[in-house]
Amino acid sequence: MGMFNILKRYLQRTFRASISMMVSLASGETLAETPLFASSEEIVIDKILFVPPAAFTLDAANYKSIVIKNKGIAGAGTDEICNVDLGDDENLVAFDQVDLGTLANNRIAAGGVVSIEVTETGSGTRPVFTNMALVIEYTRGVE
């Protein structure tokens, strides 16, 4: 393998990018499992963040959860990459990125699909997502 190919492979492995998605959910609304993106090459998701558009005081009895899944190539997978309850652990600050924590099942095959779902516990749940940005940082060209 020539030096150019070695350098090219190294740069691909360390390249990072972010994907933003806008989600709008009113109080009491959920988001059924929805495709987030399909990967054209094998990647590893390094971090998932979301950015709330407004400040929220969280509630332990009435809250939403963000579930990100690795659906695999056939789209039938059920492996969770992360599942975060937006309960009473901390309040959300407007436009402040919140890390969704430790990830699992985060190696996505070429042609693999990643989905998002927002569920709720209780009624009249908060936070209300109005144009919340979801950011996924990943490394491409992994082996």
C-alpha cells in the first residue's frame, strides 16, 4: 500500500462530523420510531448531544425519554445506542448542549440505519421540544 493510501485511511478514521435534526413535540406528544440517518460506510458514533430551545424545569413523574437505536442493515434491529430519561436529574438550560451519556451498540455498518424515538411517562410531559437540535458526532472509515 502506498504512502498516500496509508495517509488517506488515517484521515478517514479520525474524521469527525456532526448531524443535526430538528424535532418539534408539544406537551404530551411523542415521536414514533423514525429513521434518523442511513450510513453509507461503517462508522462509530462517538457522542450524541441535544440542544433544547428553551429552559425546562424537569419533573420526576412526568418526563420524556430519548431512545436512539441501531436498526442494522435490514432495518429490523432493536439494539439501543442510548436511552435517556429527561426526569428530575437536572434542569435543562436553553441552547446548552446536553450529552446523552454512555453509548452502546454504536458501531454502525455500511448501509445501517439509526433511528430516534421519544416516549413519555406520565401526562402533560415536559420538556416540550420545539426545534430541538440533535447532534451526532461520529468517526468514519473505521475498521
